Amino acid sequence: MPITLEHIAAKPLQENSKAKGVRTWDTIQYLSALDKACQDTVFHEQVSNLPKEYTRLDEMARDEKEYSLNIFDFFFEPTADIICDDIKSTLDFYYSNSPTFR
């Protein structure tokens, strides 16, 4: 015997949703939203003390026509091993103490 469906109602779709998410290039806004959502003290400390370069990178990302964002060159220039070791030890600390970073 075939199954038939009667009296089904569906909610109408909202065509013009005005809610906006954080854009992918708005790093500072994204980190702030993540900070509020996670309630992680270690993560909050890091987000609250971002260097000016992070803000500058966000500004560059908004104006890609002017800068063309050579992010690889900006962040991954050759570095000394001692610097890499310092960064690794710092990141290891954050990963071990912050569930948000994990």
C-alpha cells in the first residue's frame, strides 16, 4: 500500500536575510567572535594583545586590488632556526594550555 502525505505545512523561506557573518578576510573580527564564544583565558589574552601587523594585514586584505596580498612572502621569508624554535616552543605552550588553540 503506498504511503501518502496530507496536510503538510512548511515554513516559508526568508529570502532577504539581513544577518551577516564575519567575512573571511576580517581576521580581527573573527578572532573576537571566537574569543567571545569560547571563553578561553589563554586565547583571550592572545587576541587582546595582537600586534599592529595583524591589523595591517586585515587592511591589506580588504584592498586586494592595491596590494595583491603576497601573504606567503609576507610571512614565510627564510628565518633562522633559532627563531623557528622560539616560535615552536611558544605555540606548544598555547596548544597545551588553550582548548581554543587546539
